[in-house]
Amino acid sequence: MTGSPEIHEPGDQELARAYPRPQVEDHKYTRGVLGLITGSNDYPGAALMSSRAAVYTGAGMVRFVGDEALNFRVQLHQPEVVCSTVPPEQLHVQAWAAGSGATGEARELALTHAVQAREAAVLDAAAVDIAARWVGLNGKLGVHKILTPHAGEMEQLFRWLAVMLEEEWKKTVQRSAPDRADIEADPVFWASQAARLTGATVLLKGASTHIASGDAPVLKVVGQTPWLATAGSGDTLTGILGSLLVQAIARQNSPEKPEELGAEFYSRLAATAVRLHNLAALAVHGGEAAGPTPPSLVAEKIPAALAQLLRSL
């Protein structure tokens, strides 16, 4: 079992530097094309919230993958989104955001592509479970894959890993597979173990969010408002992080080998997304944690929250 990892709480100036400001010569493709595989006909709201958040965070283009019924809803809700019914492997994108609210066999196939494709990806909810099984069968993912579980989803991830990586688990973790209470009691340890076992960047959501990636310090972002603890907040964060990710990948011109950008690059992007999410929630009530922050309203405040973060530079 490894020793205690270094922990760092980044300030706004550090996080603002992670955002790739557009340049005068940019166009929609150089701003980043994000592939979005979220929601389903069981949970269409996840598609609507994540797509709005992705657009409002500034991606050059958001390509949504769904069937005709779900695409119709997304298009009515967010007309900037480009919707497609073709399989994701036929689309040209520079990064993926996938998993939030995705159910059903067709969705599982699409999520599997986001897990195994060469592009960087944000993997939430159902995609975390698929990623755990993929690691057990095929090996580590790489820091360019960002897993975003809450403690309950992390518990399920460890159930898979403890069985499928049994020898490595016994040798290095030296504890039983944790339940949700265990994870919430020691989030730094368990986020670090998840990152080590999967090879991915792991963003463990909670009152304070912890981000572990490779040999980079664990980043801690303290929550600013408990009003964000509501259904749909994770879907919104998926859209924010996916949008930040694809813009940064495009700015670095590294969609072919995104893993080479390194652990600190991805952990800082993830922390920036969490901070931006918090600032947008506070902006719902004029900068205070004064009342409910429905995810739809939070998404509308992202542009102003991003401007506020960038002013810290």
C-alpha cells in the first residue's frame, strides 16, 4: 500500500490558466469538437443538461450522438448542438463526454467506444462501470480518460477491480473493497487507489471534490454551496468538463496522442471544471449560497462564471 499522497488546493489564478482562451484566428474546429454520449429515452434530461453546459462553456462544436427521438429533444432544447444518429466511431471529434443518464444496449455500445477510443474522454455514471470492466479485461486506460464518479459509483468500480485485478488488489491496496461510507471517510486514499488501478484521472465528487491522476498531487476543490447536491448537477459537470477538455486538447493540437499531455494537465482541467461549476451555482443568487440552484439555471450562469474566473488572472 502506498504512502499518503501530496494534496494541493489550487487557487483561481492557477485554474484560470487552464482555460484555453480563443485567439483571433480561431474557428469552430480549432475551438474543439466534443462528442457527447449522454442521456437516453429513459433519462432525456441528462442529455439536455449536459449539452447545454457544454455549449455554454465554450466548445467550438458539440456533436451529440443519439437516436432520432432523443436528438429531436436535444435540438429543440439547445439548437447550437449538432445531432447525429450514426455510430460514434464514424464521427470526427477531438474528445468525448459520455455516460450521464445513458441506459440501454445501444447506449452501452456507444459508451464502450468512448472508453476505448484514442481520444480523451470524460466518463461519468454508466461509463465508469464500463471503464472498470474494460480495465479488468484489457489493462489501464491512461490519464486522458477522466472518470467522474460519486462515492456510490466509486464503490461499484472497486467491486469490479477487487475481483478482476485480484492479485494486484491484494498486493497493493491491502484492504477490503470499500463501501460508500469508507470512500467518503477517506476520499484522498480511495481516489488515489482508483487512479493507480485504472491508470485514469479520477474526479471523486463530493462536498469537497478530490482529483487524482498519475504522479500528480491530489487536487482538492472545496464545495462552495450545498445547494448543488441535487439531481442533474453531475450531468451539468460532465458538460462543463467535456467542453473544457476538448478546448484544451484542440489548443494543444494533441487529439492523436492526448495521453502525452500528462497527469497534471488533466487533473488541473478537472479542478477548473469543478470550480467553474461552483461559481456558476453561486451566480444563481448573485454570488451567494442563498437558495436552490437548479442545474438548468446553473448552466445559464456558466458564461458569467467563466468570465469571473478569467478576471482572476
